[in-house]
Amino acid sequence: MNRSPAAGGIPADVVTLGDHERVARDRLSVSAEAYFNGAAADEITCQANRLAWDGLRLQSRVLRPLGGGHTRLTLLGRPLAHPVLLAPVAYQCMAHPDGERATARAAAALQAGMVLSTQSSVALEEVAALVLPEPDHGPLWFQLYLQQDRSHTLALVRRAEAAGYEALVLTVDAPVHGARDRERRVGFRLPAGVTAVNLAGLVPPPALPLPPGGSLLFDGLMPTAATWDDVAWLRAHTRLPLLLKGITHPEDARQAVALGVAGLIVSNHGGRTLDTLPATADLLPAVVRAVAGAVPVLVDGGIRRGTDVFKALALGATAVLVGRPQVHGLAVAGALGVAHVLRLLRDELEIVMALTGCATLDRIDAASLWSPDARSP
């Protein structure tokens, strides 16, 4: 196959997100590849995410008027050019020297929303300074893990507010890391020069003393893990809209709405926390039904094609996020690679919209998916 670089540094045979992943594997270090592409335990959930989108079938429609069609939408009162956002991914400088700087430039250029990780390897203020001056940039959100000391969390919130971030995304499904076997096999360590710079200077509180025969997890870590009370506290201490990422159960969705969150992200953390969770495509419909339109519901996990984006919207999502694909594009060609990933998804989404007779996103619904039980009206 032709691996010679095309104009701008993307190899000529890289024409899909799968191609980006293939080339990225050769360009990432063994340690970085295990970190970005690995998942928890036997990686069953990670694989299921991908297979679930593939398993859904589309229903084509013909001869519908499509002139003037577009992919525009409104999310949290904010106009977006298309429904593809970049999910929070930590330590992107492991994939490319420019790391989150390159991702930010690509997101701004492609009018895509970007969610910056708390564990970014570039300061949140620097990323904001790259995105916000661009006149047509998409929404810029900041992802939070609640720190054990609330003052540390509040310091991060105030920095995000001051820097111009438009919303906070609280990750709630990872009070502890999953059993990431692939990382352990390669002895993963952060390389020199790559750190979670936004957490610099935050000194963790002293470890709790363990009772005799106590558990490091249940007696040491879990007593300070976040609860619904912390969500309520955070809502009361920020002027920014708050979204919860990692919602998979309808009851949790309803409780989040009752606390006044602005949106939900159905996510199983890309299969990186609890293995054998269902795929997000399977979890999404019940969460959408539970909130009954009270807040927008987004979804991530395994999205690799414009058809996947379309299917997510047909299941009730307002928008989608992609995580690993942005890292693959970053490893392949820096900012240009991330921009190429976003452009491919948008182009493919427009193609499937045209072929299913949906000129705009609001025309995409459950009837856009084929069912073997469907009967003619």
C-alpha cells in the first residue's frame, strides 16, 4: 500500500478513522499505545462499543427534497456547525509534541466542540487562548474529576471560568481505575516531560489510616469518593452549566436531572473502567427515555463512522463525542490529523443523511433505523 505522505503530511492511504488508527499504532510508543488504545480487563466492553454501532441497520428513503440541508444544531443554547465533539483525553503530548495545542487548533478550525481533560498535558488557559479567539469555534468545555479536597476542585473551576470555558463536564464513572491489563503488561509510566499540568501544586490530603485487615480501596479511597452530594455542591458553586459524563442507568439519569444538571453523557469510559458493561449504543435509549427531553443527552464510545453518528442521533442523542480517534489523528499528523478525523466524520454524516432522506438533523429519528419487525403502514 502507498504510505507516502499526501499534501499536508497525511499518508495517501489514510482515508478513514480506521486508517488513522492503523498508522497511529506504528507511530505511538509501546507504552502510549497501551494507554490510549487499551481498556479494562479483557476489553469486552471496548469491543462491544464498536460492534453495537455496526449491528444497527439504516433505513434508506428516496426522492425526498434535500436542497439546503445541513448538520447545524443548538446545544445548551449554543449554535454548533455539526454534532461531533472531541471527548476529554488525558496526556495528549504522549501522542504528539503539540498535544492538546494541536487538538485545540483542529477543533477551532473545524468548528467542533472540545472537552479538555483535567489531566491535560497543556494548561487549560493555554488551550482556551488558542480556541476562543477563533470567530467560528465550537463550544469549549472543561472536564473535571472531583478532587478529594473540595478547595482543589473549586480552584480548577475558578480557573476554567476565568479562562472562558463554557461548561463543566464532571466524570462520575471512575472513582477508581479499571484493571488495565494492557498497561500493566508494558509497565506503563508517563514519559519525562508529560504531566497533568492543571493539577500541579495540588497536594493530596494524607491517606486515611487503615483499620486492621482493612481494604486500601474500600477503607482508604472510597470514603472520599464523590457522591450525589458533591454534584449538588458543585452545581451551587459554579455559574457554568454542568454535564455529567458516565451515566449508564436510567435512575441515575433521573437523579441527575433532579439536581439541575444541564446535560448527560452516556459513556462507559471507552471500556476503560468496568469491563462487561453494555455498549453505549445499547444503553443510550433507556437514558433518553428517562430524561424525556428535560436535558440533552450525548454519547461516546466506539464511534468511528458518520453512520455511527447518525445512528446515535436516531437513538435520541443530541450529539456525540469521540475520544481515541482524535489521538490517532494527532499521532498521524498533529493538528492536521485531528482536523482530518473531524472532517471525515462530518462528510460521512452528510452522505448518510442524504441517502436516508434527512436534510437536517431533526429529521433523524427511530424510523431512520431498520427493524426486522417493521411493518408497512
